[in-house]
Amino acid sequence: MTLPPHGSDFLASVQAERGLSRNTATAYRIDLEQYQATVAALGGAPDEGAIRNHLEALRDLGLADASIARKFASIRAYHRFLIAEGLSGDDPTASLAPPMRPRSLPRALTVDEVTAIIDAIGIDTPIGRRDRAMIEVLYGTGCRVSELIGVDLHDLDLETRTMLVTGKGSKQRIVPIGRFAIDAVTVWLDDRLSLRVPGRDPGALFLSSRGNRMTRQAVWRVVKASAGQANIDPGRVSPHVFRHSAATHMVEGGADLRTVQELLGHASLSTTQIYTKVTAEHLREVLVTSHPRA
């Protein structure tokens, strides 16, 4: 598959300006290659009709509206780049509306379920103590898994109980760390020395059994295994579910949305507002199960 005209320039531009991760940059490339394939198959110009046909083709393949909307956003960004660079005078996406993204409620664990998962992790080995520390930090700070594995030793401040994390677009923020997470990390730091390989320490807070920086896949495996040990369906649990759960529990506990937005690193308050819907759903469930005339 090939990119559309000036597609490489577009990808280089957005990657430099937005600090895209490798996965996001790859997704942009795939979106544009698929788009170009549709335009070429139609044998015409990349106009509004071609884009409509492309979106319909994606829907016929069974893609969810959220996935189609993301691909449409890539196409729109590409055409706006062409206009900004003087490479085109027309934006065929201008009058098109992206598919509506469903505002589904995040899947949150209960506080008891989070506790059960953490307690199920054996702490009689360095790896077990590392795993407990990672999940305590995931839940205790609400950070993303990519942020967790990106934390270096010098990003952690035990004195102020804070941690510097690097989020989307390379934006950094300082997040506080609660007592349980701090205690677990402090214990793990002693074990880290036993896993460190002299001469090639990556400087990461969390290391693999071979002394390398932890990967997203490795953290996923730890989370899934820990859920299974707690007799909780691993299909319900992921690193991101701990983030959702942390936010939900904070809102239910009375935290204001601006504070939660800052802690989670959301660019827009509208993203954080979904947790008010989670709280409303929780209250509705309590009403239905406890009120005699509900």
C-alpha cells in the first residue's frame, strides 16, 4: 500500500509538532494508506465523494463508529495540512461530519475488587513486589500504562511523594502518590538493585526480570494474571481499567472535575465529565437495589 501525495511530509510534520508515539504515527500511516487505496480503486480525485465511499467501505468491514471517526480525523488532518502548505486549495472534508463516537461508560472496578487484585499478588519475591508496586501506582495515580513504563528513577520524589509523568504529546505533569503506592514502591526500590544489570541500567523505575524497561505488553500480562489470581474475570481488567477506576472512585468520593482532569492529564474537561455519568449510574444502581419503591 502507498501513501497519498505528500503523505510522508504530512506524517513527518505531525510527528514533529505533536510528539506522536510510534503506535499513533503507525496508525496515521495505515489510515492514509487505506484512504489512498480507496481513491485509487475509484480512479478519481480525492474529493468528497471518494471520502464518503471510503467511510462506507470501512463501515461495511464492520469497523465501529469510534474507529471510523479516528480514521476520518486522520484524513481531515492530512487535507488541512495540504491547504496550510499551499499544496491544495480545497478541503474535501470541510462539509463532512465524522461518525458519532459513542460515549460509553468506562468499565470501573469496585474498591473491593481493586483491593482483592492487589492483595492477590504474592510479595515473597522481587518480581511479586514489583508487580504490586506497579498496580498500586497505576491505581494510586490514575496514570496511563505508557506513562507508568516511561517513569525514570529521577522522576520519583519520595520526599514530596510525587512523580513526574510524560503523557500524550510529550506533555509532562506532576502527580501525587498515595501512602499505599509509596510504601510499595519504597519496598520495590531495594529489590530493583537485584534486577539491575551493571553497565546497562535503563534508568527506569520498573525493570523486567532481565533488567530492561518494562513494556506495555508485560504490564498487561501482570494485570491479567493478578486479576485471575483474585478470581476476577481477566477480561474485565486492563491497565486502563485501573485508570478508569481511580477516576471513578475519586469523583464518587467528592473530588471536583478540574482536579481529576489535572491528575489524569486530560486535555479537555469534557473527557473528564464522563465520570459524572459513571457516578450517576452508580447512584441509580444503589437506588434500585436499596429503595423499597425504586
